[in-house]
Amino acid sequence: MAQQRKRNPNGAGTITKRKDGRYQAAVYVLQPDGTRARKFAYGKTWAECDAKRRELLDKADSGIPVPTRSAKLADWLPYWLENVIKPRRKLSTYDKYEAHVRLYLVPRLGTKRLEALGVADIRRFLNQLERDTTAATAKESHRVLRTALSAACREELITRNVASLVEPPRPRSRELSPWTLDETLTFLAAARKDPLYAAFVLAITMGLRRGEIVGLRWADVDLEKRVLYVRQQTQRRRGVLYDDDPKGRRRRAVPLPAMCIAPLRWHRMRQQDVRERAGEKWEGNGGYVFTTRTGRPVEPRNLYRSFTRVAESAGLRVVRLHDARHGCATLLTAAGVAPRVVMEILGHSQISITMDVYTHVVQDTQREAITHMDRLLRRRPGRQ
């Protein structure tokens, strides 16, 4: 006669065999609100079910909450935004994540529970979103969801991040078409009398971002040692102009090109004259390099508007101000500057970003190297 299994002691849970042949374990576990509730686990064999029972008991003994039923995405995502992202990430990051949660993730996946969300659910979501919007939007929503589920894993609400198992869409790379050297020189000549001429020179020669230019202070510029310190950027979010860390929180010190010195000196003298004429109307106490007539920081959008106006007046094709940043990297790479150095000048977080964006310049350099190799091999007598 087969020996019956001993009954587990009180509080250790029970294991029973279901009508469908599977085994079911039941254990009382701690809930996030401090109460205790019964949690079920299932297995094809008694041993598999017993292992899950022991795992639940270990968490209960350690005081780790184990929800009997996971939250819906519509509940978890707003909680994650307010309690995980908002206190620790930049406002621009929070706004971007919040938009994807509100517009795409909650409307399309909000009814799904964390533990029930599967790979197929996410794959269908991404395919539909790519058809309705763009591959870039679908890829960004995938990144937001993956980040949110990673936080759920850390809080032990789920055991795995299914979003990491799904390959995101691959958007087409944007074709870069920065100004040529001749176009750049034409623009600088046309912008020489513009009040923001020094800002345009910094954008073209140093590849500074728009927010980094607007947020620049005189304390960050050492004209004697010819060094510029990128310590912050100025952004407008939710109708408020505010200072923030540079993108990726990468503060950096960059040598000033010689052609930046004279425009900055001229701009400082002009600003002092404007300040004296403004008198009591001057509001600039932050020491910003680029200000309005009353000393307030220049609006980031107005910097781009001035850039566009000068380009149109010079008969040039209009490009984004950010394309001046691409043009800077293109000129540096074409001049033989190492990609690692270009990365540090521009403040990229990874060398792969520098290489991916400026591959066409690298390919030209490689073509020249192969041509040089061909010439060397053909010099040897007897080779055809």
C-alpha cells in the first residue's frame, strides 16, 4: 500500500490534486496593504507545485508582499509615473513617458493585468501602433513599457519582463543633410550683424544644443583660457522656462575655437550697453549670455526662428538648428578628428550614437583609406 504524504504543518500551505491532473498549492501570503490573503500556485507534478509553495513561504517569512492578483496596467502605469519617474527623472523625460502612457499604452493595453500580460499581447500592440502611427512612435512606446515593467519586476509584482522578449520596430534612419562648408560660410556672413550671431557661431563650431546655448551663463565661459563649460540647459515645459541638467546629465568642458572669441567679446559689450539703457527694467540676475532687451533668457523657440530668418534672407535651404550640430560633427569627422573626441565635444552618451549618425562621413574616410592601400600595393614591381 502506497505511503500517504504527511500533512504540512499549520501555516505551511496545502497541496491538492485538481480534476485536470495538475497540482494546486495554497499559501497565505502578505499583501501590499499589510493584510494576508490566500495565494494559489500550480504545477504539472507534485514536486513542481511544492517548489512554488516553498518559494511563496520564503517570501511570506521575509515579509515580501505577494499580491494575489496583480494590478491592471491602467493602474500601475500612472503609479509608476508619479512615484518612480517623476521624483528621479528630468521633467522632459517625464512628459515624454506620460504622453505615451496616456495616448497609447493605457488605451490599448490598460485592461491587461501585469501577470497576465504576454509576449503576443505586446507584439500585437506594437504592430497595430506602428500601422496607426510610425515605427519610431511604436519603438518609443515599447521602451516606455519595458521600463515600467522593469520597475514592476524590482517591486516583485511580476517575475519577468515580457516586453524585453519582444523586438521593437525598426524605424528608418533619418537622412541627414547638413549644410556644406560653402553654405555654412554663407550663413555666417549673413548672420554677422544679427544680435544672436555669437549663438549661431557656437552652434556651428561647437555643436551645442539649442537648450545648452540658451542656458549658457557668463560664468560658464572663460575667454582667457578659451574654455566653455556646458553645465545646464534651458527648456520650456508646461508654459514655464526653467533650467535643467544637460541631456543625459553629461556636463562637459569644451575648448573654445578661436573664431568664437571675438563674437563673444562683442556680444558681451553689446549686452552691457543694452543693460545700461534698460536701467531699472533690466530683469537679468542669472548672468545669461543670451538675453532679451530686459535681461530675460532668450526663448529656445525664438533662437530657432532667428536662425531660420537669417538662412532665408541668405537664400539658403532651411534646415533645423539641430542640423548645425550634425554639420559640426560632419566637419570634425571629415577633418580626421577621432570619433571618440567628436563624442566628447558633442556630449553624446555613447560612441554608437556618434558612429550611427555620421556613418556616411566614416564611409568616405574608409573609401580614401582603401584607395590609399590600393596605391601602395600597386607600387610593388611585377604587380598588375
